[in-house]
Amino acid sequence: MAYRRQTLALDFLANVSDGDELKVVFPDEAVQRMAWVELRHSGGFGTNVVACLSFTIMRKLRIRKACTFDRHFAAAGFETAVPVI
């Protein structure tokens, strides 16, 4: 199952990386601090600082839907755009 998900993720990245659909956002110091605060509030249960960085950036940019297999995005209030396999 994990191998299938990884293959789907790599296929997706190959399809969008050549176009304008994907925007890479690098966190600044303020975003990093906010992510650490979010991680502390979560108690560290099941999530990590990278996911919290994503949550923080997505909230800042008002992004509601994530293309992810990570159930923590749904738990954080985001809609996931990847079907369950």
C-alpha cells in the first residue's frame, strides 16, 4: 500500500512540476515560529513540524484543499484531494 501511494505521489509531481499549477513556498522565520507553536499545541501527537509548516502556510494563503495521503491534514481542518486507496 505504501509503495502504491509513493508511486502515485511521484506521478502527480511529475505531471504538475512542468506547469504553473504548482507553487513552492519557502517559510520565513515568522512562519517557522508559528509552526512550532502549532506543534506544541498539538502535543506532538501524530504530527510533525513539517506538517505544521504546511498547515501554517496553507492557512496564511487561504488554501483549503491539500493533495496528500496524510490524515493529519484532515484532522487539522483541511479537505484532502486524494482518494482513499
